[in-house]
Amino acid sequence: MSDTTGTKGRLEGKVAIVTGAGSGMGEAIAKLFASEGASVALVDMSEAGERVADEIRQAGGTAQFWTMNVTDEARVEQVFGEVFERFGALNILINNAGVAGPTEPTDKVAFSDWETVFRINAGGPFLCTKHAIPYLRQTPGQTSIVNMSSIYAIIGNADVPVYHATKAAVRTMTKTDAITYAAEGIRVNAILPGTILTPMNLEKARQNPGYLEEMQAIHPLGTIGEPNDIAYAMLFLASDESKFTTGSELVIDGGFTAQ
Ligand SMILES: NC(=O)c1ccc[n+]([C@@H]2O[C@H](COP(=O)([O-])OP(=O)(O)OC[C@H]3O[C@@H](n4cnc5c(N)ncnc54)[C@H](O)[C@@H]3O)[C@@H](O)[C@H]2O)c1
């Protein structure tokens, strides 16, 4: 995007894939990365990603959208190949796409629903990491994968039990992949957000008046998060500013889990 100060963006010259970039935090991450000089490949199973890519281009950034379901291995392989061909590098993968899943307690959840949420929330980051690694390897310098986990990977809550288990899987996958690929200069970190005001939670607020006020009241900072609170942390972990950081998890939750 336009740089009136003459200073370089924090991701200048880098190429980033952001999954789930059509909404919420993925949209905020894609826009922030583009404003910091990255060429951004937006992927989402929703066509909303095209609107976000358009907005980035209109603001002077470099972005292209691909329709992709993160659970479709053949499509992931194809899209990542096209991204590398289009931009000539792959420096950053942001595994952000995810769904909330069933709200029933464990004894009421159908195994098929459990499998679906695991396929998207844990299988998606697995497939995207698997097919990004060959391109990250071919890109000179340090490269970075950031996985979207959740505070519910470290604490429990009786609201969406399957979701929480998927985010714990992502948390541990992060540490294992960090060790596996460290010698190749591929860093892997996770962000563990608390409650962030995105369409996911706006829907809950619509169905349950008073939800937002209740959530604010139980956070030490007296508020819940905004998508950019997570995007700025993603920016740090994606950039070379975090070159000594791998296998780490950054909790961003307004102090909720410090209680
Ligand atoms: N909102 C929160 O409070 C919160 C807290 C912790 C973690 N998270 C996680 O952050 C991530 C983003 O959440 P959000 O709140 O911005 O949600 P959101 O619903 O606003 O956006 C999620 C995006 O992912 C896309 N997506 C879903 N399944 C997909 C699939 N199979 N393939 C490709 N794209 C798919 C959706 O189309 C959507 O555009 C998710 O992984 C979520 O679990 C959210």
C-alpha cells in the first residue's frame, strides 16, 4: 500500500498465504500484512475472500484470492503451487481458517460432527503445513508458519467441547513442527486468542442479548478483543522481528487466563 513516509513495511518483499481470509481475524491479518508490504494470497471456502482481496488492491496493496477448502488436499496442493508460481516465493503461512462446531456436551455429540470439526480445525492446518513446507524450503531466508489455536487449548469450558480439543491439537502440532523444521529455518508458532469480536461471536451476541456485556465483565481489561489485536501479534510472528521465536504460544486474552 502507499508509503508516504519512505520507511519500509515490516513484511516488505514477503509472500504470505492466509487461510480463512474472507472474514474476522483472517481478513484483518490479510489487510495488515498487505499494508506492511507483503503480497498476500487469500484463501477461503467463502467467496467473501474476493471482496477482501479487492479492498486490499484498491488500497494499493498486492493480493489475490483463491477459493479453497482447507480439508481438500488436492486443492490445497494445487493452490499453493499456483501461489508460488504467481509470486515466486512463500515466506509465511497463516493457518487461521476454523469453525466453532457443535455446542452439545460430549455425550450428545455425533461422531460424524466430531470428525468434521477435527477435519477443518486440525486437519486444515496439517494439510496446509504439509503442502507449504516444500515452498517455504525453496524460499531463501527464514520463513514462518503461525497457527491459530485458542486459550481453550489450555483451559476447559463447557460450551463447544470438540472445538477446544481441536485447538489443543493445533497447539501441540505447533511445537512438534517447530522442532522438526527448526534446522531448516522454518519457524512455527501459535497464537491463543481469548474472545475476539468477529462474525463468529457477533452471531452469538445476536442470539443471546447481554452476551457481549457478560463477556466484557469477566475480562480483567474490561473488554473483549478486536481482530487487529490478533493481527498485530501475527505480524510480529510472521516477520523477521521474531527470528529467535519458534515453538512458542502467545496468549492474547485481555488477562482472562491470568485469573
Ligand atoms: N473469534 C474468537 O473469539 C476466536 C477465539 C480463538 C480462536 N479463534 C479462531 O480464529 C480463527 C478465525 O476465527 P474468526 O472468529 O475470525 O472466524 P470467522 O468465522 O469470522 O472466519 C473464519 C473464516 O474461515 C473460513 N473457513 C471456515 N472453514 C473453512 C474451510 N474448511 N476451508 C477454508 N476456509 C474456511 C470461513 O469461510 C471464514 O471466512 C478460527 O480458527 C477460530 O477458531 C477465534
